[in-house]
Amino acid sequence: MARNFRRPRQAHPIAELNITNLVDLGFTLLIIFMIATPLINQEQTIPVNLPTTAKVAQKKPDPAQRFVAVAVDAKGNYYLDGRPTPVPFVEIQSRFRAYAAEPKPPVLRIQGDGRAAYDKIAQLFAEMAKDNLLSFTIDTKVPER
């Protein structure tokens, strides 16, 4: 007996949807992304050996602690305690020695301009280390959103 491939009603739409090809495409894209993602991460890393330090519990800040601001502008000028005029480095050296002689030296707040020469800030850190002023913070500006 011959098979009849005609639809009973010609105007009736076909309600079947073959999604086999769509599923194959989805799995193919999934495999491509699974292979490509680790390769992308490897390309964007910079091999740097970071220093390791021991974990130290942070102390609660002392409310009676005194802070002294030391700023370096883009031209390499030093400013102390928010003064509007630049301070020569010789005066900073003498003030650091005076701070080191105090029974409880202040915490130095280092405020370096982003365009300041690194050697000026390094010179400041070297002077702090020479006078054993090891308690400091580095202030940064948080970008506005």
C-alpha cells in the first residue's frame, strides 16, 4: 500500500519546530567558550613574584594618636602639617629628629602627588627610616564616581 504524504488540511500550519540544530549550535558555543576562557586569562597576566609577609593582626587605632601630614607636590616641593608654603628638606630632617625624640612619636601621613618624582618620596622614606619613624600611612585620593 502506498503512503500518502499529503496533509489532511492544506491551510493548517505546521506546529512542529525542529530544535536539533539550535541545540548543536549551543553546545558548540559552550565548548568554544570553555576552551577559550582559560587562554584569555593566561594572556592578560603579568608574571610578577609578589613579596610575602607574615599575617599580623591589626591594632585598634589609639584616639589620642597624633598625625602629622607630609606632602610632596608634582614639582617635588615638601609641605608639612598642611602649611601652604613649601618647606625645605633640611627643616623636614630637623622636624623628623624632633619627632623621633618624643616619647610617643606621631604617625606620619604621607601625601604624594601622582606626578611627583619617585626619588623625592623615596628620599622622604629614607629620612623616616634613618630617624626610626616607622609608623606612617600613605594617603590616596579615591576617584569620584
